[in-house]
Amino acid sequence: MRGHGFGSRPPGPPRQSEPDATLLGALELLRQRREPYATLQAQIVGETLERFPPLPEGPIVELGAGTGQLREWLPPALRERLIHTDPSDAALRVLRDRSPHARTRVAPAHRLPFDDRSVGAIVGLCVFDALPDAAAARAELRRVLAPGGRFVHFLDMATLLEAPFAKLAASRLVPIPNVFGDPGDHEWPLDIVLLQGAWIEGLLRLSGAVDHPFASELRAYFRSFLAEPFDTNAATSAFKVLASHGDRRRALLGFLELAGRAAFAQGLPAIEPLPFHSGRYLQSVMESAFRGADDFVIELDEIVTRAGWRAPSVLVPTSPAATGSPRYQSLCVGHQRLLEAPPRRLLDASALRLLGDRTAPTSDILIEVGTFVFVARRTG
């Protein structure tokens, strides 16, 4: 019994060009999806900012605040210093409705309304992968942060896929959801695998030999990634539809098994999928932007995990086709698992102790969270 995180974030980068209703609806769905994990997420955020505190002077600025999810996870003392920025005035109005005392400014990340070296810290939640120009954003952070000030970024959802998919298309690599194993068996969820475009083209030439109920739909999917010119939005939308439905994922696996046999019979090489951890793409972008320069030093760059018990009333709704009662639930960089028993690989070392402490029967659900946390400190 599993759910997957694709399609759960508003598309990027320029929020201001989206209809307000679409953006606000997507942000509300995100809020609902995060609700079962909110206590653990607040622990990660609070402990990170205690370990890497803002400077004592100057405001704390949030990039891409949306409707205020990160604000709810921040310690109260830090909320008093917070100024929320976002390109969407509609999102900030919702934030102020929820938190009337919150201070907000309509601004993109590359043009912040603050003086040079005046900001004590900058924080963000699932925002850096939505920026159109990471280098311009980093330059703006350098401008407004006071020496010693920190940029602290949290990623609990899947990386936006438009940018990496465009780069993959240029290399003739076709992404598919990982249907060959459990993505959660890895520290960074192995949510995507890549197929060589040349192999797919050979398969499409022999596509008549593959008798499968979803054959025409899957052939159209592959062609969307091999089309020239490449339509990033269309291909990304097709991927999200395929990844988010269990029946389509199972159909894809069956199709690839049949296709592999047909290809072998025709003398084509075997399928050789390549691993692609989508969360690591954002990690590489952030490392490229901040590492090796003389104005920032990276202090944290890893997935941080927490575990705890929650009552079943806060469980994310499962698929109508799901059976059984979930006893385990996790969210790790966008990959969600809803299981009837704890998995082979747990995210957090404390989860084993929590399980050992519960010797009596209980209806509570073991919850785990894995969030990619990035901290860079502005040098002098």
C-alpha cells in the first residue's frame, strides 16, 4: 500500500504568472499532505535553527513563503523577527489571514527589498528548485545577508522536475518512475530511472510486437520525451500522471517486461536503466551555487530524519483500492509510503527503539520524515 509524491507541488518557476486559484489550490493540497508530519517537521526545523542560529541582529527573511507553511514550524521567538517574501500577493494575503501579525513583502528571490548586509538569516521551504536563476538568487543572498548570516533551506517534497527533465532530454535520456523496486530502500529515494533514448527508439520501431492493453498510451509517453522540439511541460505532466497511479505503474512494468522480450528476440540489447534520485538534483544545484566560492561556506548538506507515533485520525487518505490498516507512514523528500507493517529500511535510527517500546497492541501509526536540509553561512 504505497503513495507517491509526484504532482504534489505547484509548478515553477514564476509563481506570479499562474492564476491565483491554481496556485492557492496547489498550496492547500500541499498543506493537507504535510499535516500528518507537521510535528516531526517542526522538530527538524527548530533543531536545525538552534544548531545554526540566525544572527542576533537584523530580520529573518523567508523566500517563497507561499501561504505560510514554514512559519508554522518555526519557534515562536523566530517568528517575531520574520519577514515573508513571495512573488504572489494572493498567497501572502492568505498567509496574513492565517497570521494577522505576520510581516510580508511581495518580492522575487533575486530582487529582495532589503539593504546590503542587513539581514540576519534567510530561510526557505521547497523554493530553491523553483527559482529560474540559481546564480542570481545566490548573488542576492550574498548582497543582503550580514557577514556570518545563514541561508537555511528545507526540502520535504519532491524536487520540481521541469529543469532536470529538460537536461535529460538534451542527453537523450527518458525518465520513468522506478517500477523495478521500492524507492524507499535508499537514503535518497530512488524515485526515477532513466532509459537510453536509442533503446526506446528501437522499441518504438518494434512496437507492434508488444501486445499490451496500455501499449499505445505508453508509446505516446515515450515519444513525448523523444520529440523535437522537446515540450518540457507536456512531458513532465505525462510523467506525473504515470507516476501517480498504481495501475499505470504496474502497466509500465508489464509493458517493459514484454518489450524486453520482444527486443531480445529482435537482437536489441537488454534494458539497462540508470538510477536518478530527483532530490539529489536539487542538492547538486545548491552545491554548484554555494560551494567553492569565497563568500559562502556550506555547513549542512544532508537528509535529516525524525520518527514518532501518531494517532490514526491524522493519516493521509489512502487510495480507494487500498486494503488493510496502515501501521506505518513516511515522507522522505517527496516519496511517501503507507504500509501495513514497518518496511525493511527505516529512515530514522530511533524508529527501532520506538517499535521496541510498544510491546502492547496499539492503533497508533509509526510516522517517519526525511527532509533535505541545506545550510550555507555568509563569510566576511
